[in-house]
Amino acid sequence: MTNYVHQPLFMTGDEFSMATFSLLDPEGELYEGAKEPDLPRDHARRLYQAMLATRILDERMMAAQRQGRLSFYMQSTGEEAAVVGATAALDDADMIMAQYREQGALMYRGFSIDEFMNQLFGNELDYGKGRQMPIHYGSRKLHYMTISSPLATQIPQATGYAYGQKLAGDGHCTLTFFGEGAASEGDFHAALNMASVHQVPVIFFCRNNGYAISTPSTEQFAADGIAPRAFGYHMHVIRVDGNDALAVYEATRQARQIAVEQNKPVLIEAMSYRLAAHSSSDDPSGYRAKSEEEAWRLKDPILRMQKWLLKKGWWSEEEETSQQETLRRDVLDTMKRAEKRSPPPLESLITDVYADITPELQRQFDQLKRHIRRYPEAYPRGARSLDLEVNTSTDSQGEA
Amino acid sequence: MPTMNMLQAINNALDIAMAEDDKVICFGEDVGVFGGVFRATSHLQEKYGKSRCFNTPLVEQGIIGFANGLAAQGSVPVAEIQFADYIFPAFDQIVNESAKFRYRSGDLFNVGGLTIRTPYGGGIAGGLYHSQSPEAYFTHTPGLKVVVPRNPYQAKGLLLAAIRDPDPVLFLEPKRLYRASVGEVPQEDYQLPIGEAEVIKEGTDMTLVGWGAQMEVIGKAVELAEEQGIACEVIDLRTLLPWDADTVVESVLKTGRLIVSHEAPLTGGFAGEIAATIQERCFLYLESPIARVTGLDTPFPLVLEKEYLPDHLKIFEAIRESVNF
């Protein structure tokens, strides 16, 4: 019903103030009035261990990139609680369509260190057949859509995917991760509008980590973050402390209920901070103060969860130490194996472009093979794939 | 056999596809109750319900993004972009996403079920934003298939093939012919092959290649040429990506002359691709330079569209010049 007023009334949105849902303080204590979520011991441990493993993988792989063993890497340091906490609240068969910084979701669902390494090194066992840059993981088995580099494209796709789930009536939903920078893209608005109009069981999960490469969020939007945009789309929304795994878990668990039981989309904005660089090609010291990073280190999501677990007696210092050691060793051993594996076969150049290889692609490939046979030393990987003898010293792993 | 216009044939194909497979879902701007701005989706919502045939908000990038996700999920989306002129907001989703889904995931995921329908081309007094032929942008994109029917029979058979094809298909419908082209169309289900050109008419002196609405124009030019005793072979490419070079090569080896015609501007147009391939494979057999009869390198005009468009007289002149070279 139209609500008439008879004096001009301009509104700016400042009339609303989005609160932030938080359960654990930085010391791992429940805030006064906070209710502990129903998170059983084993589930809590699985969540924590995936966060820890993600941190260790990130540290090791960043070092490997600096050593020149890997062409590129992206860390999720500081955002592990947001990613893993959300994933832990889903059914393992719900679809995840991520942006690129969500290795924690795969870690939680059981993507093995081997599987990570095979993708990072683009070897013959990489599911993506060595076609995409490192960190573009995907797993059909784990319901994790292969990452695509163009920003925000996964967001309307998540709406479409979830619409298909709704029609299939299988009781599943889709969660899509993206950053606050990606929320500037048209795809974001298209996705929210379509999901809202068509009543789609999708969870839009914004990791507001403060920076889009070097652009601070203050230069990304003028309003109070991403969450209030949901009002314009008539959508359920919650803002959550992204460094508090328990709060993220509980918010996502309830969002999933709304999505699946009511066939409605939900927006979650997790307030966090990208402690590391955007990628291995980035240097944050060029655009932000060290003191800002230090302040956020005090809110480290892993330490917060760890303190809570220790207090409950669900985790111990010994387990912490042994898990860290085991993982570091495992990552290093697995990395060495993955580096040594063969590259994908030459034929992977032309497969999967279409369901079947077209005559023109076959013609171009035959021509390429003739050329490689003539100059095998110039194309050592291709030559080896054709069983030609080459001097291996000319080949180097980790070429960008 | 019933007679249908191209819109009825398209509607009939969608009806058959939706009846056969409940995973087939049609959507786009105004396609619901209204049946689409050209009525290609008439009565589908009535028959199959709002969940399988519906209006979307006016957001092309959203329509194709949504369609990509839906196809990745295992559904069979048939998304309509109301005019090909308005496909560009969805360019990123088509070129970077639809086309590369299978390749970049190593076939873990694909959007093979996706079909994008869109009306293209001039001749309807549509001016620069309702007349474009954007096919060449998409023929530069491995992973897509680009299909253009020339009459109602083709439209039905090729659309059914596109919907069932294991790769994403961009289906360009010549809107000038939507109602103008009428012909016999079998009521039953049938498919025409994607990736194969059709030799419409055999001849020995000259090969003419085109697609979509241009085939009718080529036909008229050929009638004029035959009055002059020039025997033309006419090929409808039907699929522009991947295109059937072998059929064109075979024809040019026989005739020694080639003319390609399209409505889109000359520079960077698909005729250039055909010309390059044919000179590579038929060089010693060519009796005259390969000719291109196309639109001008300008935006599409409104009032002077007859002057702009490659018509039968322009093609006839190209035939005469080729023969007299």
C-alpha cells in the first residue's frame, strides 16, 4: 500500500544500520548473551583442522612460489573462518561456486593434498589438464565448480545452478563465494535480482576482506558495505564477523534453512581482512600500512577457534603441534612428487574444446605434430608426449 | 505436410523438445505469457508451466550467466536474447564462460545443454540497433557452435539438433524471414546435422556461399546469372562454427570461382575466413579472385538500408566480374 507523505522525504539508507553477528571474542570466549551453536565435537574439529590445513598449505605454497617452483599462488590467510565456517554449515553435496580464494572449502570437503598439488603444478593428473593457472581447482565429486578467472561470473551461474536444483527437488542449494570487489560487477546485481524474482535456493556469500587487489573497500563502495544491497532485492541478509568461525557457521546454517526450506536466496556478508597479498604478484606494502595488518592479526580466526576448542577440551597443544608437523611434511613430500610428474599429453591441447574433436582441430593438431617432430628440442614437453627423444635439460618446470 | 512460417517452426521445435525432456527450460525477456517479442515461445508457458517457460528481468548478462549455471547443473536451457544487437552485455558469459566451461575444467563440468536463440539481421527497418549480424565475433571463439537456419524447415531441424547437441550453440534466427519465409515443415521430430553445409543447387561455373537470410538473396542473383547462361553452385553453410570447409573446397575445385555474401560489415567478417581457407586449399584451381559481397564497414543504417545491404544485384555484379576476370 502506498504510504504518502506531504513533505519531501529523501532517504540515504543511513536510517538502517547493519549489525554484525559475532559469537566468539578474540580470546575464544563467548560474548555475553551469545548462544553456542549446535556444533558437535567431531564437526568442530573437522572445521578447525581444515582451517589449520589451509593456513599451512598457503604458507608452504607461497614459499614455493617465491622459490620459483610455482608460477602463481593465492593465499586465504585471515579468511579461513569465513570460507571453512560457511562450508561446514552446508550439506557436503550442496554446490559451491567459488571465486578463487576458497581452498578452505575444498580442504574441508576432503580434497587431498595430492589433488591440490596436481592442479598447482598442472601435471598429467590435474583434473583441469594443465589448462588453467594455479589455484583454479575443481571437483565434481566434491561438488565444487571449477574456478574461472573472470571476476563475478560465477554469481549468476550459481543462481542458475540453484534454480536447476529447485526444479530437481533434491533438497540441495548452491553457495557462491565472492569478494566485495566482485560485488561491483554487473554480474552480482544480475544474480541477486534473478534469484530474488525467481525464488532460488542460493546463498550469496561475500567475503568482505577490505581490498580488491590494491583498492580499499572505501574506494569500492560509498555505502555501508555489501549487505544493505539485499534490501533493494527484497532478500534475507545477515552480516557476520568473518573471523569468527562459530558465527559464520551458525549464520550459514540458518541461511541454508531459508534457502532450502523456503526456496529463497540469502546474502551473507562476512567482515574480514585479507592478511596476505592479493596474489603472489602483489605487494600490499605499496598500498596499506603495516599497523593496519598488525591490528587484524590480533583477530586471527584460527587462533580464536583454537582457543575455544582448547577451553572445551576438544583440542590439545600436542594435537596442534603434531598436526602442523604432519601437514608441513605431507605438503612438501606431495609437492616433490607432483613436480616430477609428466605434463598433460599433447592431445589435451585439442580435447574438451567440443564434446568431439572437430575435423579442423584434428587437421591443426596433425600439422602441429609434424612440426614438433621436426624441431623436438624446441618443444620438449610436446616431444616427450610424442615419445621423441629430447635433451631434458632444456625443459623447466614452473614456467609461467 | 503442414505449412509453417519460421516462427511457427521454431515454436514447434521448442514444443517438441519440451514435451520430450522436462529438463528443457525456455526463458528470456518477455518469453512467458506474451510468448516473446516475436512470439517464438507462444503457449509454451501455458503448456509447460511457469517454472519451465518464464520471463527474466531485463539483464542479458544475467540471462546467460543463469543459463550457464543451469546447464552446468544438468538442465537444458534455451535462453532467448531478444535481439542479437543486445547480446553484447552477455558477451563475457558467452565467450569466457559458455565456450570454455568444458575445456577449462578438463570436462569435469560442461554447459553442453545450452542453446542461445537470438534474432539477427536487417531488412525490417530496424536501424542500427535492431539489424546487426554479430556472427563473426562468436566464430572467433573455440568451444561455441554457431548455427543459422535459412527457412522454416531448417529452423526446426537445426534448432532440435542444437538443443540436443553436446556443446553450447548460438542459434541466430534471420528475423526478416520470421514471417516472410513459409514452407512445408514435417509435424514430427527431425534433426538436421550441425557442422555440415548443404549444397542447395549444383552448377559448374561459380560457387556462391552464404547463410541465413542471405540465401534468398543469393537465389535471386543466381536466377539472373542463369539467364546469362552462368551455371551457379549454391552452398548454405548452415553452421558457421565449426564450418564445413570440405564441402566448399570440393565445390570450388570444380567451379574455380567463389563468392561469399553476408550482411555484416566486410572487415573481419566471416567471408574473410572462408576466402583465406579456400585460397589456401584451392589456390591453383582459382580462375578469379574470391569475391566478398557484404554490408559496408559502417553501423547499420535506417533509411538507406536497401543501399547498405548486399542484395541480388550486387551479387549478380560480382558474378559477372568474376566470370569476366
